[in-house]
Amino acid sequence: MQGTSAQWPGILESLEIRNVIERLVGTVNADEIDKHYLPGELQKEQRPGASLGQTLAGITEAAEKEAIQSALISRNYHREQTAKTLGIISLRSLHYKMSRYGLH
């Protein structure tokens, strides 16, 4: 992907990137995948240090929400597959996190 300097925060970085790329490769019928094909929240360019002033908990929660949302989309909202993809031990944990972040 060219033309993007978006940061991918959190420990789930490689999983997030993989899910987005898999979804784009399967759905985009173009020779190049540009920034405009990315999900809206990933199109925003961030400057290094843009998250200064945020707590680690806030940054972690934002990354977790983003990872869950992307996994849900890439797995067509199949919750068992989403939980397995994310390495979440139980569906109950996934449901709790989805409720917490308003991802129903």
C-alpha cells in the first residue's frame, strides 16, 4: 500500500494489517491498493507522537477495539471465527468486549 503513514498501534499490529490486506486483496479489483481503499479510521494520517497525552490504557483500548472491529468484518461477523482469529479464549469474552466497545 502506498501513500499512507498511518500508525498501527498496539500489540495486534501484524494481525490487524493481515486482516485488512486479506480483505482488500479479496474485494478490490484494481492494480494498486491505495489509501482510499482502507477502512475510514485507517485513512487518517497520524504524526509521530500524535497520541501523546493519552494514557496507555486508552491507547490499548483503541487498538483492541480496532482489532476486534476489523476481525469481525473480515470474518463476516462470525463470532466464533473472530474469537479464534484474535486468540480470545471464550465467546463470552468476545461478547463482553463487543458490548464494551459498541460493536454489535
